[in-house]
Amino acid sequence: MLNLGLRTNGDQIDALGSKIVQSMQASGAKHPKLVINVTNDTGDSLKSLTYR
């Protein structure tokens, strides 16, 4: 699990998610999946984004 603090907009998160999945595919992962959990400053979950 990787925890990153991101201050960014939705388009940048989509681009990052897509690039990570493409990188996983290029390295040989057969069914890559990335889940980004968006939280507020107190750690409450706001949204979960899944990329395949």
C-alpha cells in the first residue's frame, strides 16, 4: 500500500492513475488494478477511484 498526499485536481489524478496502470501493464502485470482512496484532512473517505 502506498499513501501519498496529493493536492491536485481530478484531471491530474486521472492522468496519474492511467499512467500507473499502463506502467504495470508494460512491466508484465496481466490484470493491473489501481485503487486511489480520496480522503479529507481528517482521514475520512470521500471517494474511491479504481483504474484497470
